[in-house]
Amino acid sequence: MIEEMIYTALTDANIPGVTGVDAVVMPQQCDYPRIRYQRVGVETIQQHDSGDVCDVPSFQIDVYGHNYKQVREIAVAVRATMAAATDFTARFITESGDDYEPEHRLFRVSQDFRVWSD
């Protein structure tokens, strides 16, 4: 399952400072910075060479933390980790920019990727 491969890639990368990697929901009481990922869509495409149809899911990967500079650095490391993955292919789509959640005092950077495996 692609979600498990993403989890493994992000945890095995041992990105400095990251205290956890979570699918969809982060624990209520947790340490930061953290990475959260979730499937946000699926695009059905037809392969040019074979004509086969396959689904290519899109994932959003968020980095949360109390320190803006650290969140930005971790986001760069996440992008590099996804690009270097060997169990799947990840194509960077977009970064939706920086955000701040005042109620939790957290900075956030969100990135979207299309991810598939052969």
C-alpha cells in the first residue's frame, strides 16, 4: 500500500528534529515538529505504451512546528526524501505556502505530490 511506503520513507529518512510521522490525524498531545500525510485525491490516467488505465493518488504532506525556520527546513527535507524514494515514484505538484495556526501556535508548510508504484 502506498501509504505504508510513504510512512516508511519519511520515518527511515530520520529528518533532524522530527518527532513523529502521522497518517491523517496527529495525536492530541504530541511533540513538534511533526509530519502529517493524507491522500487528497486520485487521478485515473491511461499509460501511453500499454494503453492500461491506472489510478495515481495525490498526497498532501504537512510539516507542523513551533519554529518557522525549522518547519521550512523540514519541508525541504521531505521534498528531497520523496524525490529519492526507491519503493515508489513521487512527483512534486505544488507547495501551498506557509501557514500559521494561532489557536495551536503552530507553523505549517503543505506540499502536494502524485505518488505511484510499479
